[in-house]
Amino acid sequence: MDWTAIKVITSSEAVEAVSYILTDMGAQGVQIEDAADFANLHEGKYGDHGEFIDPSSIPHRKNGAAVSGYFPQNVFVPELLPTIHQRVAKLREYGLNPGENDVSAATVDNQQWATVWQKYYHPLRVTDQLTIVPQWEEYQPADPKEKLIFLDPGMAFGTGTHPTTRLMLEALEKTIVGNEYVIDVGTGSGVLSIAAKHLGAGKVDAYDIDEVAVNSAKKNLALNPVAKDVKVGINSLLDGIHTKADLIVANILAEIIVPLIPQAYENLKPGGKFLVSGIIDDKAPLIRQKLQEQGFIIDDEQQMKDWHGMIAHKPTEVK
Ligand SMILES: C[S@@+](CC[C@H](N)C(=O)[O-])C[C@H]1O[C@@H](n2cnc3c(N)ncnc32)[C@H](O)[C@@H]1O
């Protein structure tokens, strides 16, 4: 999967606010280049190993600041550009200088993303029981009920930090009682499958349409012994799958959830649960309507930032 860096040229004083805006809009990492960071530095010992460095010899911005947010490409990044521009312009109302407010997007290569990723990704307790831990970090749980999900996100979506993923992690935590057969559609990094196993699921099958995601999921499943028996494969939605699961979880964009709804209904046991997110605010009515038309009962809906997550079930008495 590709990533997009959205870069905002702004003023040094607006760096924190612009970083907040990018994170709020779904950026999974933020990188700051600020001329002010160099302004007061003189020749001296810097760097991880105390190297002697003249800061002026390091390529850097001569004025203002650039804040780059890293977005997964399947989150409709192009739609975000005008919104980000407007929100940065509004900072003036809070007494902050938005600076040039030039907003641009570029595709990011693996190497660049990996570097940013490692710098900004740290252990994060995402739900009451689940904590995401980057594979390279040492982490001691603060609470005995914490379950650790080790991830090396690579280029697949699913760091656990995006609101759409968090909605599903919370929904899994609320729903799983133990020994369920779970299907994870659009597994990305495999994060939801690993969470399901930690929470007590029995068998878990995971699918993704993207080969990079499937490889990333395999790698992450191997990092988490609890999930070593999860099966992961390439498949578009549940095409060609005919089974009876207790729970189906999918964090995919609303447009893709629509054709998944009848497939999920067919592949669930009576009483089975369907957990969905990836639903941006204005698409929530469509998904509610499609779920109900199919015969699902919606039990719960949560919102995090602009995103909705729903828990529905197939009635026990199916007409
Ligand atoms: C938003 S990511 C979710 C990743 C992870 N499950 C999470 O919750 O963080 C959506 C994933 O769905 C996959 N996807 C998109 N269309 C799909 C389709 N038709 N069938 C299966 N997977 C699909 C993408 O490749 C991507 O990995």
C-alpha cells in the first residue's frame, strides 16, 4: 500500500497547531522541519553519538516551517487538502500566523516512511486491554490486564492508532466472549486479527486484496505467538467464501462495505456479529440503511473524530 505525505508550509509559531490538525485528520505520523530549531544553534556536539557538528552545514529550512503528515492513501487524501488549508487559515482567528499555508501532497517511498515511522511510533494503550507496541521497542506493561500487540507496520495500513482501527479494537473488546470463529476482511497489518486472538477468539481467518498487506500481516502474526494459527490470504471481500462465522470485522471505506454487507450476512451464523468501521461521517446513514435493509440489527454505533464504527448482528430467527 502507498502512503501520501501532505506537507503544509507554515510559520514556526503554528507548528504545534498544524501538527494537531494533521493528526486530527488521520495522519499516522507527523514530521516537522522548523527553521527556528536551527536559529540558535552553534557549532558543538550534537547527534546520537555526540558528533561535533556545525548546524549550518546540515540542510535545513531558512525560514518558517514545514509540517508533513503521513496518510494511508486509501483514506481519500485528495479530499483532505482543501479542508487542511481552511483549518490552517482559521488559525489566524486564534492569534496564530498560518504562514504561507501552501498545502501539497506527494507519494512517499518505503524507506522514507520507515524512517518517519520509527521516529514517531511508540507504545500506545489503545483500549482498556490492548496496547500496540512497535516491534523495536522494549515495553513493560503497567497493568496485568494489558495485552501487547507487536507490530512492524511496514507499508500496510493498521498501526492501531487510526480512529477507524481504534473503533474496531474497542468493538472487538466489547464483543468477543471466547472461542468465536472470526473473519477479518481487509486485514492490512493484521492488527485486528491479533487483537481478536488476544481477546479469546478461537479460529481467525484474515483476507486482504493487497499482496503487500498480506505479507505485512504474515510478518506481524509471526511477531505475536498468540496469533500464530491465524490464516491470512489474498481475497477480495468475501468473494467465493461460503462459511458460517460467529463474527466478521471489517475496517474498509464505506463504498467497499456496501457490497460486503450481503456477503457478511451470508457468511454469519444466526446471531453472528458484524463489526464495521472506515465509515466517514456523511456515509454513516448509507451504511445504517444498507445494514438494516439486509436484515442486520444495529446494536451499537460509536464515533471517533470524523469516523463511525458500528456493531450489528444477524437475527437468531432468520426469515
Ligand atoms: C483501512 S485498512 C484496515 C487495516 C486494518 N484492518 C485496520 O483496521 O487497521 C483497509 C484494508 O482493506 C484492504 N482492502 C481494500 N479493498 C479490499 C477488498 N475489496 N477486499 C479485501 N481487502 C480490501 C486494503 O488493502 C487495506 O489493507
